[in-house]
Amino acid sequence: MEIDKKAVGMRISQIRRAKGMTLEEFGKIVGNAGKSIVSKWERGSHIPNNERLKKISEIGNTTVDHILYGSLDSYILNNFEELLPPNERYFAKVITLRQANDFINKLADRDFKFSDIEAIKTMVFNKLPEWKEEYRRKTEKEIKYINDWLEKDNNIKGHYLNTDNFDSKIVDKILKDSKNFSLKEMCLYNDEISDIYLTLKLVESNDSFFVGTEVPVFDENVFLNEINNLNFAMKNRNDYVRYQLNRKRSMPTDQKNHLILVEIVKENHCDLLKKKTSLLLDYFPNTKGNVFKKYITETQVTIIIENEFYLGYVDSNLIFRSLKNDETFYLDLNDDKKKVKIFPTLAVFY
């Protein structure tokens, strides 16, 4: 299994800081490692040897596996490709967050450990036919919709698929060959198929349709400082980037939305957000209550609570789920007493 050295360093640093030790003090009780050696561990430059890892795990009251890989849930969520058979790894990119979380929840009662990874791979293999069939049905529906459009308008590329925002050669292949795509080809062109499908859906629904927009850019700290007056803050921004917009669902009101790009600049408790991650957020300044809650169900959102960002998924019961410090983090968004800011999230850039 591949080891993320920087993540290992963060976990070692957390153990040391939790014990209130300096680099020098920590090094002395971990096999007489020098201050500079401990610093290299925590920066992710080096990984301690097995003897020192065992000692660190004892100090932190954890396991060597946890230091190396984090929680099993987190590892599975972020490494599905390694759990698939080599000839099936192309499918990893289209496994949904919902499918991954449902699979993780089914493992929870069986006390799996990293030593059981082969058994987990077998379970993934057994689950594949169901996931494939679900994906095939969804994608065949999208392809049929695209081809139905072609029968009505054989120049949809020229009319609706702006070449500044779509790869012309890939669009040509999808329009010409998608009826006969294998599952592997569907996965290969998944993003482009979905983009074309959603673009045509927008045109059909007569929703406001445009292919590009200027998006204001905030770093995390500035965004938090100005979050209660975002309309004013956006008017006074100098930093903008160009972004292609293909909305995944229409807001069921006539309220105007804004797009905001937020750059994460510090380590957050959310395991899905690292430094230099950027979040493309949807902002509806005047839409509240049940209308807004209906809009965010079964979608990816970013929430802000106590000045911390969390990226995750909202289920049909308005339960938000993410990962925090290697554990599943839940939040009931039905609880209006919690001071939570919620932003539908259109894209995540790592």
C-alpha cells in the first residue's frame, strides 16, 4: 500500500504536540532521534524505521497502521483504485462518494484492520457488478439523451457546445461513437459526457445558460473575515478567474446566485481539505429555509462551523457526512440552532 509521507508526518506531529513535547524531548524517547530527524519526520521527508514507529504508536496509544495510513475508512475512501483488480482500475474515477460511504459503513461492524485488506479487496470485487450496472444505466441514459438531441439538431456542437469550453475532438467522438461505447470508454469520457448532458439539459429547461463566468477569488482567512458581508466583499475584489459553468441542478427560486473560489491556506480538521485546495462554491444570499435545504440534499457541499471548513455529502435526511481526524464526521443540518454556513460545492481543485 502506498504511504503518504506528509500525512504520516502530520500524525506524528499530532502525537508529539498532544503530549506537550518539544522536538528534542520527543526524539530522546523515540530511539534517541535528533531534533532534526524528528523535524524531517513531521515534514514528511522521512519515515521512522519500524522500531521507532512502534515506539511512537505506544506513546500515542495508537497503532503503527494508523500512523502510516490513518484510519481504515479514510484509506479506503482515498484509495479505491488500489482496491480494484488491475484490469478494473479505470472504474475508480466514477465510484461515487455515496457508494464509497455506503461500502465503508458496511465494514464498520466487522472490525476490519489493515491486515484484512485482501478480504476488503474481495468485498470490493464482489460489489463491482452492482456499481457497474448502476453506472451503466446512468450513463446510457445520458448518452441516449445526447443522441436524441442529435436527431433533432445535428449541429448541437456548433449551437450549444462552445469550443472554448469543450475539447472539440472529444466532443466529436462522443457525438459520433457514444452509442457503441464500452463501459471502459464510458468511464474514460465520463466527465465530458456529463458536461454535454448537463449543458443540453440547461438549454432544454430554458434556465439561464452561459458557458463562462468571472469568479472572485478569496483565500480562506479573508473569506471567513468577510463571510457576513459577502455581497459587499465581492464587489470590491480585484482577483477573478474565468470558469466554465455547467450547473448540475437549477435553484428552485428566482434568486440570483454567485460563484466564489475559496483557496484553503491552512490545515483544517477536515481530512478532505488540504493546503492549496480550492473550492468553487455556490452562494445564494437571499435564499433560506426549506427551499435551500431541498436544493442541497444528495449533493456535495462545504459547511463552515466554528471557522472550520468541512467538505462532504448531504443525504436525503439532511445529514452531512465528512471525515475529521481520520473519523467519520456527522452533522444534522435540520438543527437550525447550530451556527452553520452551507455552500453548495460545484468543484474541488487539489
